[in-house]
Amino acid sequence: MRSLIKQIRWISLAIVILGAITFGVQNAAVVELKFMSYVFEFRRSGIVAISAVLGGFIGWMFGYTARR
């Protein structure tokens, strides 16, 4: 039973990695971000990834403080 669960986890991880690679390749265009007088250039997929990580971290922090 444990080996079946491990296989499912590895297959799920492979699917997520392939999806992330596909997303990154399809969204490789460079976009400009302007903040006050600063201009930054990033790839679209990088912006989405950074936003997802920051959103997850902020959500985790709010959940952590609410549990305390």
C-alpha cells in the first residue's frame, strides 16, 4: 500500500513539474513593471510564480497567527 502511495506522489510531482515547465515556456515574454520612477523587466511566468509564492506565504502567516 505504501509503495502505491509513493508512486502516486511521484507521478503527481512529475505532472506538476511538467505543467510548470510548459507554463514557463508558453509565458516567456518579457514585461515591464513600473513602480514610481523605477522600471523592472521580468518574464510573465516569473511574476506569476513570485506572486503565488508570496500569496502562499502571506496566507500561511495569517493562518498561523489566527491559530495562535
